Amino acid sequence: MSFSADNALVLFSGGQDSTVCLAWALERFARVETIGFDYGQRHAVDALVAISDTALTREVAIEVSASGLPTTFVPGRNLVFFTFAGAVAYRRGIKHIVAGMCETDFSGYPDCRDDTIKAMQLALSFGMDRRFVIHTPLMWIDKAATFALAQEIGGAPLIDVLLTDTHTCYLGDREHRHAWGFGCGECPACRLRADGYAKWKTAA
Ligand code: ZN
């Protein structure tokens, strides 16, 4: 298979951000593939879970720990994801990797920072001796702007998919339906999503 500049691999979790990234990629690239990871997170139903003790993978309260990082931080998660994605992209002849990291609604995750992603792009490109480009279309926009971007790309049907089918809640709550989608309404991810939706609705 030849190495194609027209192909993209999207890190896809089924959440709102990666769904918008998928739509973004479909607009730009001739061929788009997705890769997903099951790392034993609470809201999915086993690899990182064995070496990490965080609120996303265990029954630990979601709060800011003594290190100053939220307990939902899974050390090394995105670094591992990108390494696997790079390996898959290499084998599939894909140049572009698209991911939903965002520094604007910064939850304190160091592996969501723009500098981390740029460093990963270099590490993958040097380490596999192939030019990879990592795109993070949501890096500098907030959740309200993410809704606006989705509206721009896919209109009401895409907004509908975001609200009905995507999943963000850290606790995996699919019982409670709000204007902004399903979720417990209390965890940091739900609050971000609810606030972003309200802000977008007000501006629209
Ligand atoms: Zn929640």
C-alpha cells in the first residue's frame, strides 16, 4: 500500500469531541479510518488499568489530587494511544492522524497540551522514519465553539448525533437525558458539556 497524503486516521472514542473530529476529517480527506481504545475505563465496559490507579479506571472519587492533577488523569494514556495510532497509520499507509485533544477546556491533563501533541508528532515521525501530521482541530476552541463547528460541518443532523449518540460522562450515565445529552450532570465532563451547550445556545 502506498503512503497517501489523502488518508486520515481518527482517534475515535465515541465521545462528542472525537465525533466532531471524525466529521471534520470526513470533510477534508478522501479516505478516513478510525481507531478506538479499550483501556478498562469506567464508562466502557484492559491494559492501562493494570498500571494506573485513576478515577477513570477505578472507583476513585473524581477530584484534584495532591499532585494538582485531577484523579481522572490516566498517566501516559494519550502517549500510548498516539503510539498505537502511529503504528496502525504506518501499516495502513496513512499520513494524517486526527485527535480531539483540547487545551482550551484544559482539565489539567498534560498530555492534552499542544506541546505534547507536537512532541508526539516529532517522536512518531522520527521513530518510524515517516512524516506524520497530527491534527487537533479542537485544540484552541471551547465546548461552545465545538458545537458551533459541528453545526457548521453537519448542521442539525450532526448536532442530533452529538446529543443522542455520543458519550462524555465519566460515570457512564446513559439514564439521564438533558438538553445537552446523556450524563450524570455532576462530573467535570458533564459540567463542561452542559456549560458549552448553554453558551452555544445563547450565542446562536
Ligand atoms: Zn457525568
